[in-house]
Amino acid sequence: MVSVRLFAPIAALLIVAPAPGVARADETPAPAHESQATQPPSNALAALVRAEAAYAYGDMVQVVDSARPVAEGTLPSSVEQRARALRFLGIGLFLTNRELGAENAFAELLRLDPKARLDPTTARPEVVTFFENIRHQHMAREQASRHLIWNFLPPVGQFQNGDAVKGWMVGSVEFAALAALVSSRLVLYSWHNPDNTYGPGGSHDSAARVLKVVQYASLGALAASYLYGVIDGTVRYYHPTDESSSALTLLVFPGGGGLRLTF
């Protein structure tokens, strides 16, 4: 009995004390994904994935916190990634009763992408209505900053209306046609003789006939490109690119050209 009294506390201590590295039964280790979720995203893609998951779950605070670093440029991103972040940020701010911040986010989105829209099948109706109001206000400000007179000086009208690619195309055609017209005219003038022949003893008469064709063709191309530029600029002025249902296309083919209007 003496030996039992001496060694019983030691045995109990050995039974109760947990082994090193083994969790007690009443202790639940934190899941690994919870600790990872508290870490800020390291890149724009990770931030957008987290924002999209939070949006699907309905956690708008997490949507804002995840999208903000990309929208504000803290995390480097592409134009498309920043546009997505601004869309998430605007929705999240609106649904957390921060309308001024949502307005700023949506306005920046429209400056980045004038054709941006909210999908009514995934966004709540009140958010879509709010965004559409911002978009129409943005379009009204853009319209007020433009002037109709510039559409009569193509390609200035194209650049004013935001059609930079079309502006460069119209400008290139006009420049090439004007250069061909002026150069052919100057050569013909230098070859012209009082008896209406060209070159010494009429030696350049055949070349002069070719240059006259070039002169008339370049004049026609210049007139056609100018007319196209004026019509296109005026149409786009009254019907912005993102709302216009018609398109005016310049067609150039061997022996002529034309304009095509599609609806």
C-alpha cells in the first residue's frame, strides 16, 4: 500500500499530461484557409478572384476591401483588370451605403471604358439604375465638351468623338490623296509648254496623260474621304459610339469607291 501512495500521483500526471505536439481534445486548430484569407492579396488577379468570390457569397465589405487595391492602383494591373475592379468597387460601395464613393468608382470606370455596362442578370436592379444615371451624366458632360464645327474638319471630328483608329485612317487617306494631287499638278505644270504639249518637243505627253489620271483620281479620293469624314463625324456626334445602331463605312476598290451605311 505504501508503494501505491507514492507512485499513484506520478502515474496520474503521466496520464493527464499531453504528449508534445499533440493537441488536446477540447482544442480545435484553426483551418489553414482562414489564416490565408486574412493575408492581403499579392497581385491583381488574386484580388479579383477574392472579390468575385465575396460578391457571389454576398459579402460586400470583402468585395470593397479586395477590389480597392486594384482600382486605386496599389496593385499593378492591366486595363481590363482595373475596369473589373472598379466595377466591383462601385457595386460594393453602393450596397454598403457609400453612394459618393460608388459614383466616383463608376465615373472612373466610364472614363476608362465608355462602353462599360452592368449585367442586369447578376447585378441588383437598384445598382443598375444608379450606374445608368451616372453613365448618362457622363455622356452629357462629354457631349457638352465637344463642338459640332470640328466634324467639318476631318479627321478632327473623329478624334473628338473618340474614334482614334478611324481618325488615323481618314487622315492618312486625305494626306495621301492631297500629296498625290499636289505632286502630280506640280509636275504637269513644270512640263507644260505653250502649245499644250509636255516636255521638250512633247516627249512627256504620254506620261502627262497618266499624271492627269492620277490627278483626277487623287482629287476624287480626297473629296470622298472628306465627305465620309464629315458624315461620320456628324453621325457619331449626335449618336455616341456606344449607343449608335448604324455604321458608315468607306469602301475603296479598283476603279472607284463608295460609302456604305449599315443599320
